[in-house]
Amino acid sequence: MKGLIVPELGKLELVYDIPEPEMGPYDAIVQVVSCGICNGTDTKVIEGHFKGFDTYPCVLGHEACGKIIAVGDKVRNFKVGDYVLRAKLRDSDKYYHGWGGFSERALVTDYFARVEDGEKGVPVSHMAEQIVPSDIDPVKAMMIITLKEVFSALNQFGVKEGKKVMINGCGPVGQAMVRFCKLLGVNGLIVSDLDEERLKKAQRLGADVLINPAKQDVVSAVKAVYPSGVDLFIDAVGINSLINTGFQVIKFNGKICVYGISPKTCAEIDWEKAPYNWNIQFVQKPTFPEEYAVHNRVVEFVRSGAINLDDFVSHVLPVEAFEEGFRLSRSKQATKVALTF
């Protein structure tokens, strides 16, 4: 079957020799509908900057949505026809599968059936393989994976009504953070980005104060709104130097929140201009139980119209057009690209 692989560092290819997934008694085979391009993971895997990953050749992709076409005889919580998230391949002699979402077919596993039947050590990653209601477009439903990751991270950061929040970066993650902050009751939300179009979109999604660092001094602009500083300074970009900007705008006992896996795993921090008390919290990726726990709430946001997937999925292309998809994503001409099978 066909799929996208990284044969070696710096290369990406569409191949047609990926082994078919072998279904066990607790598994279901998924016909993948679409998989999203994730700059936070996929690009780093291709370029060799993803911390802890160096196994090639590998099948790329972790944001897949697909339709179940067959189920094992011990599966109780999935059925043929269900649309599901996080379909995954297992390693083969030919390819390593970090997740393997960019493939024609993959697997989900009935985690709870295995646990109920007394199995020990069932990987908790299977908890995140969850059903998408049939009234949500399955091509764009892969964005729900990012939304769940972001929402659970904001919960960890302590975002809630009454908090003074600043978000740095208006890419797909930053835009999702903006929308969730508003849904969680955050008022006076400050958003910073160098791209004017992205700032305008952030405003449509709920940002109250817009800052372009190329045109404004960030610290002065924040202090004009909150003289004592913000409670939470969130880096949605992955640029470690932003930590030092955060020190200058957080309040006493404020928190700098860093989301995602930065290509650089070290930073020199300077707290000369910080308040006396502060915290730094990194959320590189939410745990799968956390992702599982927010699934229903995020799905209801989508079904109710509180979150519009069209605001985030800007391009839908066939997987054969993967080069154009990655070009659009890397050049920031796209918010989120879905590649379809």
C-alpha cells in the first residue's frame, strides 16, 4: 500500500510498498481518509530535530482520521463504519512506524476491551484512538487531534476565566489556543505574531490585543494593558529565546508556559528583569490519558459550532501532492494541510 516515508534525513518520498497491517483479535483495520501535516513533529522528523527519534526509514504522520473496515473478534468498542482518530501502523521489517498516519490503511486497538479482559501493560497510547461522530467531516476531523493536544495543554498550564494570558505565535497551535482561551472565559487576551494576516485571524478567533514585534515593543505593549504583568505567558512557537521576553511581562508568581518540542533543547535564560517569584512549565506533548479525557468536550465544541474546523484546515490535497502540501505548510501559506487517500 502507499504512504509517505522518510527514507533518510532530509528526504520525503511517496512509496507503494508499505506492508499491510495485520489485525489481531482486539484490533480494527482503518482505511485512512486523511492525515494532517504537523510542522511541530513531521518537519522535525524529516530534518532530524525531533528529540529522541532517529530511526529511519520510517512512515511519517500522526494526525490520521479514517474509517473502520474490519474488526477483530474481541473488539467491543469499535464497529465497521466508525470514523476514528490516531490510526497507527506497527513496525515491520521494512519500515519503522513512529505512528505511520500517512498510509492507506492502519490499525486502532480496543484498549478498554483488553483491560477489561485482564491484560496487563496495555499501551496507554491506544486510549487516544477514539471515535469521531459521523456528522463531522472526516477529512478535516484529523484537526481534532491537534485541538485535543492543545486543549489538554492549556488545562495543564492553568488557563481559565480570570487569568491574564499572552500567546506568542499564531500558527495552527497558537490559533487553537486563542479559540480555546476565549471558550474558557479568558478576557483581555494578548496575542503576538510577526504576520499581520495571522494576527487578523487571531482577532477573529477571539484575541483582544494584537502585537506585532516588528512594529511594537512587546514589553511596553503588554505593560500598557497589564501594568503588573500577565499571569501566563505562552510560547506557541518553540523559540527558546522567547522565555527571556516572558520574564519581562509576567507578574509576581507568574508562569512562562512553553508548548511543543523545540528543535533546540537548551537555552540561556536571563531573569534579571523578572519578578522575584516565577515558574516555567514545559508541555512537550500531553499524555494520552489527558488527550482521551478531553475528547468529548472538544468534539462537542466542534459539533456545536463553537470551533469551526474550516478556521484551521486551510488546504486539502491528495497525498500525491505531498510536496506542495509541505511547501505550503513550511512557508506559512497554510494553517493546516490535510493530505487525503
